[in-house]
Amino acid sequence: MKDKELDIAYFLSFCIEQYGKKYQLGGDEVVSLFDRYEVLPYLEENFEVLHTQGHQWLMEEIDEMINSKEVNL
């Protein structure tokens, strides 16, 4: 794995872990939720900007994304 790919993998793992802690969800539950609302591709595509943001901001960004997609379903 190249360095950037590894950085992205660590970032995605961090987001999954932190989101799970925030809502007391297991990793599988978070991955399922992120798959349903296409969060992981968004995080990966926007890695360059998102990985520079703080933990709280990232969690709020993910919440906003999920909430906006729930409304559109």
C-alpha cells in the first residue's frame, strides 16, 4: 500500500471508530450506516481537506451528510 493509501485507510478507520464512540455503536454498525449513506466514498474523495479538520467538526460533517440523505430518501 502506498503512503497516501495508508493515510486514507487510517483516516477512514479513525472516522469509523470515533463515530462509533459518539453513538455507542460497534464498528460493523458504523460501517453499515456509512455504506447506506455513502459516507466512506465521500470521506475518501475529500481526504485532503477533511483530514486537516478537528474531530468534532468531522463528526458534525458526517452527521450533516447522513441527515441530508435521510431527508432525500
